[in-house]
Amino acid sequence: MIASKTKIFVLFFSLFLAVASKSAFAFDLALIDPAELVQDVGKWIILDARPESDWLVGHIPGALSFSWENYTRTDEKGRAYRLAPPERLAAALGQMGMVENTPVVVYGDAGRSMGGEGWITWVLLWLGHEGPIRVVAGGIQSWKGLGYPVARGPESSTRPASVYRVRLRPGINVETSELESKDRPFILIDCRSELEWITGHIPGAVHIPWTKFRTGRERRPLDRAGLKKLLKSHDVDSEKPVVFYCASGVRSGYTWMVHQLDGLPPARNYPGGMEDWRMRDR
């Protein structure tokens, strides 16, 4: 009887963990076409992931600059591209008039942005954002290609400043200690360039450059079928958990975003990247 009850308990506990794991990664995240966005621009706070200089040259009207270049730094250990503390990120978002359930549209160009649109998406969800997040399909190039207006020069939010409350979701990230295990319960994918890969990578990783996760002239994120085909071509089982990494979490943020958009089994990001891995024993 006791053994039977124990088996039942284990079964229900396992089911609970499975459900909890899925719900923890269930975000209100999707693509949005420019034709849909242009009909109701005022509904959203729009974040431009490209370098600030590109934003100044031309951006979607009302869009605010939120480039990773302005929110990363070299820390006291010499590690480049360290993410700003959550309180600084929250303060910046609050100054834009954002709160944790504000509808947000993110876009870049999946080129000079270095996947910054994915980085913003990852940062928001890590901070605990609960509102809808939409990624412009085809980015700024798609918007321009349809002949929609472009604003130039600096632009400030028209919304009053607010308090953005942080509720971190550490479960979407991986720490260095987890990668050091010989029995990793996930597949590790290095999404850096070929040159970066051959000059050193984490043992056991599979190499798929982040640029492979986009397609077409507008560099749109791969759809579910395209992503599964890409993973299969590198002998990666798309039904197994994966962890993405690059140098510092920006490009891996993009690949993580594509994986999330396509609804494959939960993926995680290693924001420390090779910068953390190389300095783990120092």
C-alpha cells in the first residue's frame, strides 16, 4: 500500500513539474506584421534595438532607442558586455512610461543590431514583463519596404514616467556551474561566428551561427518548420531542451527569441557567454 501511494505521489509530482516547467516559459510573445502595427501604433511602446546612431537616422515614428550597447559595460573583472543591473534597466523602462504589463513592440534589423531585438525580448522577459511583446516581422527593412513613414532625429516618450516593477525569472537563464556538469540535461548551441568558434568554444557545444536563425531579404526569424529543419541539419533533436550562448548574451538572446516564437520545448540563454566561461577559474 505504501509503495503504491509512493508511486502515485511520484507520478503526480512529475506531472506537476512538467506543467510548471511549461507554464514558466509561456509568454505572450509573437510576431507582428508592419501592416498590423501601422493601424494602431499608439497602443504600443515601441523599442528600437539597433545602434542609437541608426535610430537617429530613421525609425518607426514613436519608437524609442533601447540598444544593448547602452545597457552593457565592462565590469571590474574585465568581462565585456556585462548587462546593467535590473534596477537600472527598470529605471530606464520606467522613464519611457513602461510598467510590467505595458504592450511592447520590438524591432531591429537582424544585422547591425546584432540580434538586439532578441536581446530586448529576453531582457524584458527576464525582468518579469507580463504584458504582450510583439516582434516586427522583417524589422525596419520590412516597415520601409511597405512605404510607411520614418521619423528622424531624437524622440522622447509621450507617456508619463512610471515605476517598472521587477520580478526576475532566473529560470530562463543558465549559470556557468550548470555548463560545467558532464551530464548536461540539454543541448548546448554556440551561435557565434565561424571565426569565434574555431578560436575556442565550450566543450560539447554544437555550432550554429545566429545568422542561420533568420531568412530572406528582410531577415525574418525562421518559422517553426524552418527552425526544426535547421536544428536537424546539425543533428540537434528539436524536442530536447537547448541552451544558447554567444560572447555575452546578445546574439544568443536572438536565437533564444526565435526558439520561443516557434514554440519548441523550453530553451534557455547563457547570458554570461564565452566571457564568463573563459574567466570561470579566475
